[in-house]
Amino acid sequence: MKSKRTISIKDPQLRIVRNNLRSIIISAASVKKSESLKAENNDESMFWEIERPLRTSILLCSACFQSDKNMNYNPVRRIWYHTEWYEVLKKGNEKRGTPEELY
Ligand SMILES: [Zn+2]
């Protein structure tokens, strides 16, 4: 099993580059999603072909959809959380005794 990992960029200028690249990709995906749902296309499967991988990608936090944060990966759930949210999840789950691989 893959282990949990954190992708963290500390350099402020590199964060700007990362955030801009994420924004460009998310914007392009939004345009494609809009096109897929226009009346002449109305292709919901195309919408989900774009939306599904976007939701599980490092581009967006799975909990709050922010895209300008450092991210933590959960290999069991195959999703990314922004680091601050992950710490909140971790504390709550530790109190409840949830197995670590689930959060
Ligand atoms: Zn988040």
C-alpha cells in the first residue's frame, strides 16, 4: 500500500507558480465542463470524465475545494486534503479511534 504523503512548497514564489498552474488547469477544466453541458452537447458523461479526476487530483482539496494550499494524500481514500484540514481530521479521528489509514 502506498503511504500517506505531504506535498509542501515553502518558497513563496514557487507557491505562486504552483497556484497559477493549478488555476490554469482548473479554468480549462471549467470551460470543458461548461461546453459539455451546453444544450447542443448536453453530455453528462463528458462532464464527469473531467470532474471525477479533478476531484481526486492534487489540484483541489477534497474537503473544501481550495486550490492554493499544500496538500496531504490519503492512499486508501485516494484523495487530497489541504494540510491544515488534514491536521483537523487527524485530531478528530484520533479521538474517535479511527484507524489511521482511513483519514
Ligand atoms: Zn481543504
